Amino acid sequence: MFNKDSAIAAEVQLSSAEQARSLCCVGCVDFTSAFDAVSHDKLLRCLYSYGIRGDLLRWTMNFFTSRTQQAKVGMALSELINLLSGVIQGSSIGPVMFLMYIDGLAKHLEHY
């Protein structure tokens, strides 16, 4: 988690790299609305790569893909639309699925 202490540590590392005239790369990831951006197809492949198969895989994907949303303003309702991406934030399984989904990113970044 990025907090004041990690910001100070990053500043010290950047300053040291600058003084040593060495290359330093900084990457920032904006996870705003990240739960809404999870691709269901990529999540399915991710779960499969973790060895989740059969009924559990089908149940999990049905849980996330069989969703619709509708907006209400005053007494007016919009049409129902199918959700094509995202994990359910208020559920117990949603955050776990998100962490599994981004785990590949963390593993990839470890090489740098």
C-alpha cells in the first residue's frame, strides 16, 4: 500500500539514483474503478491458470457474467443492460477475484 512512509522511501531511492547518475524507473498504477474494469474473459483464463475447473469455474463465471444494471433518476428507470466486465465489490468473492486477476501484473513487475 502506498502511504507516507512508502512515498518517503521512494523519494530517497530516486534521490540516490539521481546522485549516482543511474537509471531509475517509476511506475504508478491508478486503481480507480479497477473492480469495474476486470475483463470476464481474462478472469476466466486467470482462474483456469490457477487450476480452477469444472463446476466451480462455471459457477464463478455465472456469478459474475449473469449481471445487469439499471439506473434510476427520480421515478424514471433506464433500460437494463448486461454488465460486460467487473467484479462485485460488495461481495466476499469480488475482492479475491480482483487480487487473482492482478496477481499476474505483480509477478510481471517483480522482474523489474
